[in-house]
Amino acid sequence: MDESLQKLWDKKTLHQRKDDFTAEEFYKERGGIMAEFGKIICISVGILDKSDKIMIKSFAGDDEKKLLEEFGEIFNRPKLRDVILCAHNGKEFDFPWIARRFLINGMQPPKPFQLFGKKPWEIPHLDTMELWKFGDYKSYVSLELLANVFGIPTPKDDIDGSMVASMYWIEKDLFRIVQYCEKDVLTLANVFRRMRQENLLEKLEQ
């Protein structure tokens, strides 16, 4: 980060850090989950069709703007123009995070991410965490926990989200991050299918 952004980070996180962390230490812990200070290095998407197969594709790399451009292009395909997005905690994190990074990079977010002027029932977003709450707004349930109670293999058998930053900046192992993201997508799809009492998807179709 440049010096001005560092100062803004220091100011924004002062009350969260208290005396436990320096601004630099806290950035390593939490910087990656704040759209104003983070960076997208991988987006993995899964497309489900009526044949009960899932096609998983990842957009990854150091050039965030190029990554977002390529990701945004998929929504220009005729079959995906009216697509419904699904994620775990997507309404609180994934969807707004991606939309903000588009704007920060000087680009218009794809149509499914544009919410201005839409009624709640017109927003094409599904959130498995919200579905699991059944109206209970007090609890947070991780995708890993839902996978476990549904008997679905865990997506965290190698790394988890807390390890992504060090895996990228220190280990420089983007491939491993992509694998982690793709496992998450398959797990998400199977959690959603389990909620619908449907058969699980057992393998990736590239």
C-alpha cells in the first residue's frame, strides 16, 4: 500500500486493533477481507445445468484488473445473462466484495452484481448461510460445518481461508489457492443440493 492508504488503514482499524496488534500485523490478519485494502487473486465459479454436472472454472493471477475483465466476460454469454449467483455468506461478503473491486479497478460490475433500484425479490443472489438460518439472524455457520453435518467431504483438507494471504505473498503458491477455491465451489454446490434433497456431485467437470 502507498503511504496515504497505510494511514487510512491505521485509522480505520484503530479501535479493532486496540493494543493487541500493530497496523501492519493487523493487515496480515484482516486486510484481505476488506475490499478497500485487499486484492482478488482468484475467483472460482461453478456452473450447474440440468444434467447434474458441474463445470468449474477459475480466474486467477497477479493482475487483478485482467482477472476481473475475464470473469466479467462470462456474464455476456446468452446462457448466463439471467444467471442466479450462489455463495456461502455471499450476500455479506463475496458479492459486495467483488462488486467493490470492479469499481476500484475502474470497471462496471457485471449485471448480476448491480443492485441499485432493484426490489429484494429481483436480486439474483442465493446464500446458503441465509438459507440455513431459516429466519434466525443470530447465528453464523461456516461452509465447513455445514459440509460436515451433511456428510460432504471438507473443502479445508489442505488449507483454509486464514492461510491464503501467506500462501500468496510468502509461499507464492497460487496453484494451491486455486485448488482450495475450486474445492470450496464443489462443496458449496453439494451443500445446496443436499438442502434440496438432491444427489451429490462427485467430481469436477472441467
